[in-house]
Amino acid sequence: MHAFEYHRPASSKDAVSLVSKKPEGRYLAGGQSLVQAMKLRLSSPSDLIDLSALKDLTGIRTSGSTVEIGAMARHAEVAGSAEVKKAIPALAALAGTIGDRQVRHMGTLGGSLANDDPAADYPAAALGLGATIHTNKRKIEADKFFKGLYETALEPGELITSVSFPVPKRAAYMKFKNPASRFAMVGVFVADFGGKARVAVTGAGPSVFRQAEMEKALSAKFAPDSVAGIKVKPDGLNSDLHASPEYRAHLITVMARRAVEAALK
Amino acid sequence: MSTSLIGARVQRKEDYRFLTGAGQYTDDVELPHQSYAAFVRSPHAHAVLKKVNIEKAKKAPGVLAVYTGTDLANAKVGGLPCGWLITDVKGQPMKEPPYPPLAQGKVRHVGERVAVVIAETLAQARDAAELVEVDYQVLPAVVDAAKASKGPKLHDIAPDNTCYVWALGDKAAVDAAFAKAAHVTRLDLVNNRLIPNAIEPRSANAVYSRAGDDYTLYVASQNPHVERLLMTAFVLGLPESKVRVVAPDVGGGFGSKIYLYPEDVVVTWASKQLNRAVKWTAERSESFLSDAHGRDHVTTAELALDKDGKFLAMRVQTTANLGAYLSTFASCIPTILYATLLAGQYTTPLIYCEVTSVFTNTAPVDAYRGAGRPEATYVVERLVETAAREMKLDPVEIRRRNFIRQFPYQTPVALQYDTGDYDATLDAVLKLADVAGFPSRKQQSLKSGKLRGIGYACYIEACGIAPSNVAGSLGARAGLFEAGEIRVHPTGTVTVFTGSHSHGQGHETTFAQVVAERLGLPMEAVEIVHGDTSKVLFGMGTYGSRSIAVGGTAIVKALDKIVAKGKKIAAHLMEAAESDIEYDKGVFKVAGTDKKKMFGEVAFAAYVPHNYPLDKLEPGLNENAFYDPANFTFPAGSYVCEVEVDKETGATTIAAFTAVDDFGRIINPMIVEGQVHGGLAQGIGQALTEGCRYEDSGQLVTGSFLDYCIPRAGDVPSFKLDTRETACTHNPLGVKGCGEAGAIGAPAAVMNAITDALGVKDLPMPATAQTVWRSMHKAA
Ligand SMILES: Cc1cc2nc3c(=O)[nH]c(=O)nc-3n(C[C@H](O)[C@H](O)[C@H](O)COP(=O)(O)OP(=O)(O)OC[C@H]3O[C@@H](n4cnc5c(N)ncnc54)[C@H](O)[C@@H]3O)c2cc1C
């Protein structure tokens, strides 16, 4: 790790203004991705602007049709939240599959979305539920947020403040874990909004993506059989030590069908 | 003291210290005038070092020195020695290329050390290390054992990258037996390369004292005396008396900390150059790149059988990957500790094994938990199970038809088993695993979309490699005895010094149980000291499950001397004949009378010799012993594994694992179970999750825990364990050793179960979900 300056601003305004003055500065949320990269000397920010004192980035609020979660909500908080469990149990369950206990008590929703790791879990929920990402400047639809490998619509210095998740009729997330990292080798989030279904796939491509054919079939009939026969094309899917594109393509179908089964349970 | 401490589940004495963070590991040792080292490592697998420019690094803040291979060569620092000379099939010595601590002229694997930067702080050392400019001329690389002989040459001394071709057994007789066989089973097997990953990374902290012109090296090592011997005699050219090696608390080794490593040499040498304490602790990434790896065999194995499934002969051809350089014991692992185990538990009368060991552009390979014996067991037990399937015999029945039942038994591959009862462990495991209930469990699994399979492994292990003279005739360049010393203090408490080393095994408890039981003292009166060359008289260290069988026996021998001297003293004190003195449970008695002296009274008399036969007997009560075993010990056992395979994804889980082992006499069953659990987890890891992978270019793909998968608790089931006991015939405790068994027996049991579930002949390890899915896909 290289040396850096540490800041702990008390308000979002201060945080944003600090970052604007430090072109090589970065926000620090749970540090579960950023600090690893710094230790490996893959990332060497000049300044770390710690978001942990920002009260306005915390909290979980439910209002009928949406659940709004602060960017600094830790994974464990979401996993254990009675409100989230009641409104969108699939979201709480997803948060509970992230990393290990220690990681879940440090890592945050905002950090996970801003980082946009191709194998991260939260992006599947954000895209699968059609969430809205609130920043210090604007609101960004999930459909327009994830741009590619570790790339989002965030502008330099833009701060995620919270995320609103629409409450579906039913939803579920099925994660086939990478045996080593326990990130998603393939994770599929399905959501049924009553005649309109969304399917988001993480871990399989350069960034999270929607699966149109499955969405169409599930919108017509939200049942396991609707997706069980859909063969996903391996083109463009990730290839690594653990899974070939063909294997990932196969797993997308299996995980999608299992997710629908789980959602219907 | 009424119940015996031998066989008791005594809580581990060391755990309080470990669990409360009071353990003292090498990295915890901070010395006055401490400085810190960072190594510049090659990013290339094979390259000529055209230029190493250290000027910028030398000027960086806090930097005390930057050294390269040239500096070490100029200072006449030698290369690292190999501790075992293998003589090849033509009677020629193996090829021993130089292994300089810092690269000279060329680098031969990713992670090889090119330079070292020593600075006031660790951060400064690491920052400056980035400023070392190395001009590499990249060469083509070879990483696969099977391709090595045709690959680019690593060392001038070995033009075809072959270290040796070695063989054991009567080839002509074996070939003749194959020609007459009713059935031949053949398997092409790969024993996957593993990366050890002890929880504590390697670490070394050396300090030079001008006052004594001597060095102290704290190092995470499994055998400090061997480390000292190799470093002083072969590398630094110093008398042993000038180097003290301390291996304090060590957080696991699994073999990877047996060896003398370049970093240890460099910090020790540099400590004198700088007159500073120099510390280096590996980052996890460095561990992946530069700790000695394990296994990595490519094998063709054949078993010849008669029509009734009796084994007639075995023929094995193995290519073993030694990596880029010869690590300390690399050469003996795929030979002496592998081919000699190919008889397994069976009466196979003829065995021939030929081993070609090769250099490749990968990290050196050496002993890793089991060391040769897991590879041998994998060959034997995969062959046996496959033969049973091919001949439509029950895999249990085929084993029974071939078990050795008469002991001592001379195998055709040099070893002589002293004792065992293979039916006993097999019978017990069949019951404990409820093998009879397997068909119904299989049906049950099918209902939830899972294929269930069952697999067996009956392993044999040779522990406590011995005797020294035989090992010597086979090429060992070291003795294989152990030393122990008993120091009785004037008040009757005891300090025991052992040349064994504990890095997780619990010696401080097990050895204390032996001593306390033998002397009839409470556990608290016995302290075990190990790991410091200036305290312990000598030691060969801990590996090959040798601690209790060899180290424990040395202690028992010294205890016998203590009791013998104690009797002399007691006889004097009680004015009785020495031959009338009996010693029992801490009391010296005159036979047939009620006269007695407590152990503490006798000890006190030895140190305050007022009433003492000074004319005939030296004062004091302190004895030591060196013990060189007459033979290996031969633990053996039977394992049964049941797996469930998800038909859709290929994901495989261990549904049940049952192990019945014969470790001879057991001192502490709780500690033994812990050893078996750990060994099984590592064996299951090899079979299901762990596989070191290099790209063809020589880059390590599995260079972190993001890609290299060691099993977690959730990956292994709750093990069902039991033991059977045939006491070792040639040591006084009747013990055999238990440290490696699980890792030796498990891979074959797991792979036999998976191939049973899938109905395929073979599958490569690790059987990851993708591998299993592909196999089903092909079959479908
Ligand atoms: C051992 C381990 C296992 C893991 N397993 C999983 C897993 O199974 N699934 C999974 O999804 N993830 C996993 N993670 C990653 C974990 O979830 C991280 O917490 C997450 O990816 C990043 O969140 P963070 O709060 O730690 O962000 P940080 O590491 O602090 O920051 C990450 C990036 O986001 C930026 N950032 C942070 N907050 C904001 C904000 N509010 N606005 C704008 N930018 C911001 C930072 O500047 C940085 O660039 C694992 C991590 C570890 C260490």
C-alpha cells in the first residue's frame, strides 16, 4: 500500500467538495474492495475520503411501493433488516450471501454499486428490481447505471447517497458461487411485478445484464417452465479458470429456473 | 494420578496462548535496530537478467542497502543445497543445478528473487523495491511436467530438463507377469499441484551481534537445527556455534516450512553487512509464488490381475515436476517416499516404478502433507477400485482378496511392514459408514436430483523415515534420528527439550502427557521446550508424521535414564540395594517394604547432595538421548466417502466421510482427531477444490485466494472417525504417527466416490463443478 491522506468529513457536502479538490482522491466506504486493491498496489489514491460519518447516507426507509436504502448501509444491516425482509425478502437474502461475516459488517450498498465488480451481487438486485440510484446530483435508473467492466454512469466525484428499490410481487436471487472467491460465478435475480418480469444476471458477463428472452417468457407466465428450456448463448460471457462461457450459459438457465421456483415458494 | 494420562483427552496446553493472542510468531519478534526487507521478484517465468539497476532504489528514503545476486556471489554466499542425492538408473548422480539465493544471470520462475531492499520501515522497503529497474530478456517457458523434456532448457547442467530417471523393482519380472495376466487395469492419472498455504506466512528475522560475532535467526521453520546446519555448513560457511536459530510459535507448515529458503539466507547474511536486525515476512501473494508447492505428478499406472482378482504385478511410470530449482528434500519425495509405498495394503508380489523428475519454470516442489505417500495411495487405490469395477467385483471384496495378513511383511518395494490389521480397520469402517444402507441413500438422493456415489481407500503410510544408515545408503545427506533431554529441577519439576518441532500439532501437550505419565508427575510439573538451537541439544524437526514415534521415543529413552539414576540415588537414601528399588507413579520404593522416597525428594538430593554417594555418582539429574529408529512405522486405515453430485450443475458435495485409522497406541485422542480432521480437509481440498494452475507462459493463475480454493469448514462434512490399534513393534510407546493420514487417504476415496456416482473411469482433480459438469455433458 502506498501512503495516502485520510479525511473523515462530517457532511456529504464536505465530502463532495474534498473530492473535487483532490483529483486522485477516492471515497472510502466499507473498504472491502478499495483497500484490497490498495494493498496489492493496484490502486494508489492520494486521499481517502471516509464516508462513515455521513448520517445522511445511512438508514432504511420503506414507503409502500419502494424501499430506500442509504448508500452506507452495510450488507449485514440489509440482510438483517426486518423491513427489507418483509418488503423484499430476496434483497435481504442476497445481502446475506455476500462474502463472509466480516465483509458483510464492513461492505456497503453504495460501495458495491459504485465498484461494479462483474461478479458482485448487489448489481443483480439493482438491475433486477429496476432500482433508482440517488446521487448528490441526480437520480440514475439502474438500466442506465451499469456501463461495463468496473464502469458505471457515475461522474468523477459523484456520490451515491441512496438507492430506491421498487417492491415486486415476488422475487428471488440464485447464486452459484465461485468456489474460491464466493463471489457470483453466475447469479440470477428474477422479479415479478405482476405481468411484468425482470431478470438480471451477474457474474457471467463483463457487467450485470438483463436477459430479455427470459423476461418475455416470465412476463407471459411467471413459472419455472417458462425459462427451463431457454438456451443462453455463450457468446460474450466470461471465461476463466472456474467456468467457460458454455458452462456459465448453462448455469444461467439453471439458476434462473431455480430462482423462479424459489420466488414462487 | 489414578487414571492414565496416555490415551486421555487432555486439553491442549498451548491453546490458551494461541486463542488469546499471546502466541509469539516470528513476525511478532521486534528487535532493537530493526530494519525491514522487501524482495524484488521476477514477473517472468524465464528470462535473462540483462541489467539490474539499483541506483534509484538505493537513494530512496530510508533505504539502508540494496543487494543483488552479484553481491551475494562476490561475498561467496553459496547456493542452497539439496538434502537427498538420488542416483539414476545409470548409476549417475542426479543433476544438481545451482540455486543462488538471489538470481544470478537468469530467472527461472515467476516470483524468483532478483534483489532485496532493506530499509528503516517496511513501507520504505516496499516503495524502494518498485524503483529497482530490471531489464529482462524474456525466454520461452515450460510449466508442464509432461512437456518439460522437450521444453526450453532451464539449466545448462540438465539439457533435457531432466534431474534424474530413477527406478525401483524388477522390470523384467513385472513385464512377464503382465504378459500372463487375465486382466490389466490401466489409468492415466494426474496428481494435481497444490499450494500449501499455512495460516502464518513464512517469516525470518535475523540479527548479528558484533559482541559475540554471532547471529540469531528467528524463522518460521519446522526444523531449526536442520535450517542451521544447511545454512552454516553449505551456504554461509560459518561454524554452527555462531548461529542460533529460533523457530518460535509457528502457525502451520504442512511441509512448506521444512526447507531452507533463500529469504532466510539473505536476511541472515545482510544482518552482518548492515549490523542491523533484518526482518522479512511474506505477503500472501509471495507465499503463493515462492513457498515450495506439493505433488504435481503425471502417471501411467497399470495393475495386472489373475482371473480371481488377485494382484499379480503393478507397473508405474511417473513424471514428477520439481519446479525450477531443487528444494531441500525435493528429490526424495517422488522416489524414496513414493515408489516404496506402491504395495499399499496388498500382497502384490511384483512392482516396478520408474520416475522421471523434471525442471520447469514453476516454483520449486517439495514435501507437502503426505509427501509422496498421497501420490502413491492415489495410484494404488484408484487402480484397485477401477480394477474391481472392470472385473465386476465388489471393491471391498477385491481388497480383502489381496490384503497382507502376515507380519512382518517384506514388500517388493524395499519396505518391511512390522505390523497391521487391515481387515480390522476395513470391517470397522464398513459398519461405521453404514455401507449396507448406501443403496437406499442413493435412491433418496436421486429423488432430489442428486447422483450419489461411494468410494473407498485403504491407505498405508510410512512415518518416521528411518533408520539413518539405510536412508544414507539411499542418498539422504542427513541423519533421521531425534534427540531429547530431560532436565529435572531441584524441586522435582521437569523441563523437556525436544528436537521435534510443534507448529500446530500440540507437542506441548502430547509430549507432556508421556512424560507426566512415565514419571508419575502432574501435567503442570512438565514443560516442553522446542524450536531453539541454543536450548535444545539437537533435532531433526517435524515432518513425515515422525514426532511422537521418533521424538517421543528419544524422550522416553532419556526418561529411562532419569529413572535409572533416580534409583541409584533412592537406594543410597534408603540404604537399600539398587536392584531392590522400584519406581512407580512418582515414588521410589524398596520392594517388599513400606520404605519410599518421592520423585521430588530424589531430585532434591541430586542437587543438594549432602546425603549422596558422591564417590560413585555425579550430582544433578539431567539426561539426554538420541534415538534412531530401527524402521519406519506403518499407520494404515480404511476410508469411505459418499458424494452427492448435482446433476444440473455438477456441484459435488461430500455427503459423508468415515475414517478408521490404525495409528498404533494413541496418546491424546482429541489431538489425533484434530490431526485427522485437518488431513481429511486437505485431502478433500486436493480432490475437490485445490489446483495450482500456471499459464503456459509461466504466470501463476491461482495466485491468490480469489482463485486458489482451499476448502472451508462448510466444504467438509462432520467426519465420522474411529481407530483400531496394532502397536508398533519397534518403539517403546507402540506409536506410529497420525499427522498426514487424512491427506494421504482422502483424495482416492473422494475420487472413487465421484467416478462411482458418474459411472466414469476417471476424472481429473480437482473435481470442480465445471469439471464434473463437463464429464456428464460428454457422457450425455
Ligand atoms: C473476502 C471478500 C469477499 C467478498 N465477497 C463478495 C461477494 O460474495 N459478493 C459481492 O458482491 N461482494 C463481495 N465482496 C465485496 C464487498 O461486497 C465490498 O464491500 C463491495 O464490493 C464494496 O463495498 P465497500 O463499501 O467495501 O466499498 P469500498 O471498498 O470502500 O469502495 C469501493 C469503490 O466504491 C467507491 N465508493 C464507495 N462508496 C461510494 C459512494 N457512496 N459513492 C460513490 N462511490 C463510492 C469507492 O471510492 C471505491 O472506488 C467481497 C469482499 C471481500 C473482501
